[in-house]
Amino acid sequence: MHQHGNMEIMPASIKTIAEQCQVSRQAVSNALTGKGRLAPQTRQRILEVAREVGYRPNSIARTMQSGRFGSVALLMGTNGGSNWLPDALLAGIHDELARHDYHLTLARLPDEKLVSEGFVPKLLREWACDGVLINYIYDVPTRLINLIADYKIPSIWLNLRRDADCVHPADVDAAYDATRHLLSLQHRKIAFVDYTSGGAALHYSVQDRRTGYAAAMQQAGCKTHIIENKQAVPPEELIALSRQWLGQTQRPTAVLAYSEAETVSVTQAALSLGLKIPEDLSLLTFHWGGVVLMTMQTHYMYLPEYQMGEAAVQMLLQKIESPSTVLQPRALPCPLMPGQTIVPLHR
């Protein structure tokens, strides 16, 4: 209750709306939550009156009634690239939560907090969250995995391939399809270029994309050619590294690049050697929106970041309803998106 001039204004309630619309309180509740059966005109009238009187739902009462907070935590570490969060992924999470009238809380915490006994369950209670989306994509602390399981916290892992309760791009299939596309254009000397690891894979997708590439090459009776940096290389040296193998007589006619970094490095190295893209070197990569090279849009395998956010929320809501249910992993397809960096091989 608050005062406006000399008149006290009472906050609007379900009772107020029910009396004005001459319907039951249950009918008002159904209209406001989108549940139950109501005549369309009745539902519309209730919603109009609710807006007119400035009705705001009582979140505390709703929580007590449903046992739910209506909020989800996005759990992240602070260890650099271990919690990479593209805009499209965040947008997919936000939009799908909004469709279910849920809110998002961002929890970015150092590893020592994440693995503390009882800290994550305590965090969910204090931050009033019903479940967790975990955005920790490589070198995941075993202690964190065990705590999530021991406390039976409703959770879904993002962009990580696990035995259950996770969603990620179908990287093996994507690399296989990408390689098959290059093979269909008569390319046989196809290289897979990965500069991410320095000899140690950081994310499951590195090995998965190599696996898909190798399967397609072997199926076609072609020799695999994986180009990698055996030791960590500063970004500014990747162009020189690419020049070494592009300058050879038996260079590849096509490249499947692991990510944007390899794509840009290979392109700059090729241009410095007088090679034209795509006439002398066809180029295909993985991305969520495409890489622009000079004035060219790359061909790329679309990484479904937005759809991954949507799917993760849908799975998490299932876990919130039934925390003991084990959900099968969801691998989302990655279609080929056309650009200007691939042409058939001219013998």
C-alpha cells in the first residue's frame, strides 16, 4: 500500500480483477498463467483488466505455492576460455526461458568456490534458482562434476559431450559432411588444420572434428593430412606456420579449418604467397555466423549456438520437474552454409 496525494492506493490483486470481471479467482489465475480452459473472450477481458489495474504477480506467494523460484542459474568459471559464451548461445537461453516465464541468474565463480563442499547447493538457495545450466567447456574439475551429481542438482551441461544431461553440436557428423562436400567437388588433397592445442586437445570438438574428417577421407580412399602445432604458438606466428606448409609443392587444394583463427591465418598466409582463394585453395570452416575474409563470406558448417541455448533450457525444465531423470545427450546438426570460398577442383 502507498499514498497518492491524500488517497491510499491498494496494490491490485487477483481478487480485485475477479470482482471487476465478475469471474472466480481461479479463472483469473488461469488466465494470468495461461493454464486451464477459458473462453477466449473471457481470457482476453481478464488480461485487459489486469493491465488496466497494474497487476503485478506476488513472486513470494507464487514460490510458496509452487515450490519453484522461476529462475535458472548459468554457472561459469573464471578460467579463461573454459567458459566461452557467444552472444547467440546467451540469446537462445534467454529467449527460451522467457517463453516459460523463467529468469536467468549469471553465476561466474572461481574454481575454488565451485568445488567447495555444499557451495553450489547453497548458492541455488540464496540466489533463488531451480536449476543450473553449466557453461564449463573443458578441463572441468572432477570435484564439480561429483558435487552436482551427489546433491542431485537439476543441471544441463552446455557445449560439452558427456554420457547424459548435455547438449552440444554434432561435431563428428559436421566434419564428415564438410569433408564429403569437398570430396564431391573432386578435391583429394584436403588438410584439416588445427592450431588450438599446441599438442594437447582442449575441447572435445577438436578430436570429434578430426574423427569426422578422417572417416570421410578414409572412406574415399584418400590420405589424411592433419596440420597442427606440436607446441604452443603465439597468434602472431600462426601465419608464418601456415606459410611453411602452403609453400610446399604438394600443398593441399582444400582446407577444413577447425575454427575462425585457423581460417584467418591460412587465408593471410595464402595471399602472402600469391595464392588465390578459392581458385588456388578452397576453404571451409566451422562457425556460428560465418567469417568474412576481405570481401568474401566463407563457406562454413553452422554451429547452432542459439538452438543449443533453447535445447538446454528445454532439457533443464525437464530435470527441474524430475531431477532423478537421466536425459540422453543431444547432438544438434550443423548444416553447411554456402559462401564464396569453395570451387570444384580444376585439374
